[in-house]
Amino acid sequence: MNALIFAVLAAAVALAYYGYSYTTEAAVERSEQQIMEDLAEEKVNAVESQVVEADNALLHNVQLDQLDKLPEQVRTSDPWISSVFVLDEHLKVVPGGTAASDDPKQAVANRDWYLANVIPKLPKPLRLDERMHAYGRHDDRPYLLAYMKKQLGDRTYYVVVEDNVFQLMLWVFPKVFESQHASKLLYQVFDDRGSRAYGWPYKYNTYAPVQFSDTLDGWELRVIASQPPAESALRHQHAVDSVLIGGAVTIILVGLAFLALAIRRERRANELKSDFISNVSHELKTPLSIITMFGEMLANGRTKSPEQATEYAEIIYREGVRLDRLIENVLDFAKIERGMGVYEFAEADLGDVVTRAVDLAARRLQTAEMTIDVELEPDLPQVKIDANAVTLAVLNLVDNAIKYASSGKRVALTLKQEDHRVVMAVRDWGPGIEAEEQAKIFERFYRAKAMRLKPIRGSGIGLALVQHIARAHGGDVSVTSKPGEGATFQLWLPI
Ligand code: ADP
């Protein structure tokens, strides 16, 4: 029982530990997610601030009255800035207001395309000297414009800077993403159409994406852990966890079931025990009062004839024997209950033991007006037994036949060898035992219902004792009975 309680406790502690570790694991995962998002945001800022800085430097430096410097300004600016054009307040290119890092002819065509298709749709800057940006696609090619409203004297004009997206990716992304963290983390940039524009095509463990907002609108950055958690290791861990948790739950359930069963058994045993105490007290009291009564009569010489005196003495003797048997039963049973080594085995002739027990019961059989047929197979082998214990067992069986089956008038006792066993059978022709009670009568303190109603005294430990004795010898005892036709108790011992 202690081991069981310990197992249930251990299982409960294991479950509690799992619950705790799962919540902390989830918390760690959440904070890791937060870190990754912060990191992604920092990286997006790093990319955008580089672009914005380059844009701003150029946007601020271009002056309407120094347009001759324009080509030089473009050439010396960051490599992804591909062209600049300066527009008047009506969005017309001012003379000398175009400069490009590549082929001038293409630059003009490019500029005109923007003027025709993009510039008119752009939101007008409300404030002066503030960078605005526009991202979009031209013939599937992404473009990025930065523009600014400026003023010279009373003239308003616009400066537009064209950033080449591919050059930008080439120059800025590696610098930002391949820094000191590269060994542990990987970055992926997805464009506004959701295709991967930068990074390795890993699919595992991506964290919540962070959007670009000041330059490449609609693009996003994802951070991924470079070491994928080994899938099989995860699955293995999961299986181990499941088995452990399942095991803990099973132990708890089985433990509780056992406890419930033990409590039920204990409660039943307690009920039977209190029955037993009242039975035994009664059993002790009755013979004692008979002995006292007849003893007193004899002592006072209140007998009519010598025959009557003998009869009284016989009654006293009978009750004395009964008392002795009962006390022996109770004491032996108590010893067995306490689990003491009560048996002393020695080679003996089972036939002799049975004969002696029958002799001891002869007088009571006679009083009950019963006869006993004893049939002993000759030349039975010697067996290793505790002769006293076996005598007690035989006496209990014969006594029960006298007590419960005296109506049948006879008892038959046989002893014979069957294979490697010696089998003793005690048959009576009494009321028999109900089928559902046949197993229960061997339980300690149990008495059959029909017998409890009759004024037959008993303690309910006789058959429990017989069973214990038989099993201690490596044998067993069983009963076969048809109600109304008597009962046969079979006790076998191994040779
Ligand atoms: P006790 O005789 O003190 O009641 P036992 O353990 O010897 O205790 O017997 C248990 C029960 O088995 C008895 O109460 C009785 O109901 C039943 N029993 C035992 N032997 C017989 C028998 N030969 N015929 C009918 N019932 C029996």
C-alpha cells in the first residue's frame, strides 16, 4: 500500500513537472519570437535608413540654381541611385534638370515614362524639404522613387530621385544581413508579390515577418533560425513525453482503482470482523455457561443417578473439547494473520493423521447421531506435512459436516492418490451450499446466509484456516455442492 501511494505521488509530481515545463517552454518560445521580431525590425530599419539617408543627401543637395552640378552629384551618390530629375511646379522638367548614371538616351526615355505614368498620380508633398517615396512596378520591374518639394526664392520645384531596386538589393542587403549574426540566423526578403528576393530557400521555423514601410512598400523580412530543430529528435521527444505522461496518468488511475478496491475490501473485512467478534464471544460463552451449570450440579450432588452424573460429566467434557477447538482455531488463525511461520514440516503418513482426527471427532459424531465411512487407500506414500495443522484441517471439515449436515446422518471420508497428489474428500448429505457462496465460504469471517439464520454457532474462520493450511503445504481446498444434496470438500496435498 505504501509503494502504491508512493507511485501515485510520483506520477502526480511527474505530471505537475510536465505541466510546469510546458508553460515555461511556451514562455521561452514567446520571448524568442519577440526577440526575433525586434531583430527583424532593426534590420528593416537598417536597410531603410541607408536608403533614406542617401535619398535625403541628394534631395537636399540639388539646387535649382546649381543644376550644372547635377551629373556629378548623381555620379558620386550611392550606387543604387540611378537618376535624378528636377521638375517645376507644373511637373515639367526644367532645362538641364535630368541626370543619370547610365546611358543618357535611356535615362531620358525612362524619365519621360515616369512623367507620363507615375508622377501625375503621386500624392503632392504638403511640406517643403520633406522626403516622400513611391514604390511600384513598371513592366514588371520594380521601381522606387524619392521626391521632395523645394523652394528657391518664390519658385517651387520638385526633385525626384530614382533608386534602382536591384542595385539597392545588391549593395544594401548583404551589408545589413550578412553581419555578425550570419552564423546563427538567416534572413529572407520577400517582395510585394510574395516571391523570395533575397536569402536561402529554407522553409523551417520562420518568425512573424516585418514589413518595409519607408522604401520598398509591400516587401517583408523574415528571420529564421539557421539550425533547424531535427524533426526526428522532436518527434522522439514528443513520443517520450507522451509515454511518460500516459504512464503517469495510468499509474494514477490504476493506483486509485487499487485504493478504492483496498478500501472496499478493508470495509468488508471490518464488517466481517465485528461479526466474528460477536460470534466468537458467543461461542466462548455458551460452552462455558454449560460447563459451569453442569459442573455446579455435579459439585452439589444434584444428580438422581450415577448414569445422570456420567451424562453431565460427558456434557462438560464435550463442551470443554469444543472450547479447546475454538480457542486453538482462533489462536492459530491469529498467528497466521500476523504472518508468523507457524508450520513445522516433517515426513508423516497422511492415513495416520486422518485416522487420529476421525478418532477425535468420534464422540461428537455419535452425539449428532451420525456415522462416518472412512476409506483410506493402502500404501500411500509419505508426505512432508505439519501433522498438527493437517489434523486441525481435517477436524474442521468433519466438524462442519457435523454442524451443518447432521440432517444427512452420514459423512464419508476418502483418502487416495491421484497422480502426484494425495486427495482427501469429506462428503456429507446435508443442505449443501449455494453456488454463489461456494467461493466466499473460504474467506475469513464469512458465514453462509442460510447458516446465519439458523441457530448454528460459528466464527467463519474454520474454512479460511483449512485453505491456509492446504496452501502452506503447496496444495489447496475446494468445494463441490448442489443445494439440497450435500457438499464435498476436497483437500489435496502434493507428494
Ligand atoms: P463457521 O463454521 O465457523 O461458520 P467455516 O469457515 O468453517 O466457519 O464455514 C464457513 C461457512 O461455510 C459456514 O458458515 C457455513 O455456512 C458454510 N459451510 C461450511 N461447511 C459446510 C457444510 N458441510 N455444509 C453446508 N455449509 C457449510
